[in-house]
Amino acid sequence: MSETTQRDGGADEATGASAGRGAAGERGNANAEAGERLVRLEERAAFADHDVEQLSGELVKAFGLIDRLSARLASLEARLRTVESRTASDEEGDDRALQPPPHSASADERAAIDRLDRG
């Protein structure tokens, strides 16, 4: 082989080797990008799991409040039916039974107490 052929062959080998390194470099870069993408997806999944847990806790609180309010509403409805039945059964229409006794709180005081009970 001549010196030129050896040089050309050497150049081809060098070019082939660098081309091989380029393909491997691209694969490595693609793997790195895929790895980064996977990390981002895992982070998003972790944040989503956290959000789901928080929302689940809030739902539990909301349903607990709904249950308490439903029970209170049922109690108030029962009290209202009792008052209505007393009023309806009163033959003379005398509503003295519904009037507060003279020593009880005034209307303003009762309203303030009701506000405190609700708050």
C-alpha cells in the first residue's frame, strides 16, 4: 500500500470512528433527555398525589360538616313541628305558652345569644 492510501484509509477510519461516536453521542443525548423527561413526569405525579391527598382531606371535612348540619337541621325541624303542633292544638289561639317568661332575656339579648351560638 502506498503512503497516500494509508493516509486515506486512516482518514476514513478516523471519519468512521468519529461518525460512530456521533451516533453514540446522539443516543446518549436522547437517553439523557428521556431521563430528564421521566424525572419531570415523576415529579408531576408526586405533586398530583399530594394534591389528591389534600383534596381528599378537605372532602372528609366537608362531608363531616354536612353530616353535622343535616343533624342540626333535622333537630330544628322537629322543634318547629312541636311548636306548630302546640299552636294548632291551642283551641283559644292563646300563644302565651310560646311567650318567654318575664325574667328571660330581651329580644335583643336573645338575638345576640343566637349570633354567638351560630358563630
